[in-house]
Amino acid sequence: MPRFRRNLGVGYENLAAALAERGLHQEGLEAVAKAQALYEALAREDPGNVQATVDLASACNVRAKLLGGTGRGGEALATYAKGLSLLEGPMRASAEFLQPHLLTADALTGMGELHVTRSDFAAARGVFEKAVAKREMI
């Protein structure tokens, strides 16, 4: 059943986030890959499943955080960007569905943090300002 597979994906995603907090980045990447595979399958099976798309974007945020923790900043930025592109449709579809807006703000914040670690303060400021603007809209 799709609902149970989504719940399993959420479990893997939560495990990945917990592993990231412990500094276990490789193990976290393995867990989030399982979540992404489940979400991708759900989205393929039902292209109208907006929640699967949003879940996939959420997993991109977790994956990007893990990649940043391993020093792979370029990959992390690209992963955040992929998640942001996934969120464009759900945000256009419903302004009341808050999760895509929150995930967008989180992705922008993560991107800003990566720019700070790379000493690219101008880029950091730009995305932090976008994150603030997004949060003010919510």
C-alpha cells in the first residue's frame, strides 16, 4: 500500500536526519537513499501524488545536509537546487499547503550555510534574504 511505503520512507528519512546529527554522514546517506527510492517509486506510480513529490524534496534537503557534512558542498548545493525545483509545482498548486513553503525556506537556509562555509558571503546573504522572505510569507 502506498501509505505504508510512504511511512517507511519517512522512517528512513528520520533515521538519516538523526544519523546526520551524530556525524554519521555515510550511514545517513544510505538511509536517505532508501527514502528517496520509495518516494520516487510512489511519484512514478501516481504522477498526481503531490505528497510524494514534496517528500522527495524533503529527502533532498536531508541528503544535501549530509553531503555538506562530508565536505561535498558542490553536490550539496546541487541537491538543494533539485529539491527546490521539485517544490515549484506543489507551491503553485496550493498556497495553503504549507510544507512545500517550509521546505523551500529550509533549503534556502541550508544553501546559505554552505555559502558561509565557502566564504561566499554575498551568495549567502542573497539566499538567506530569500529564506527570510519565504518564512515571512508563511
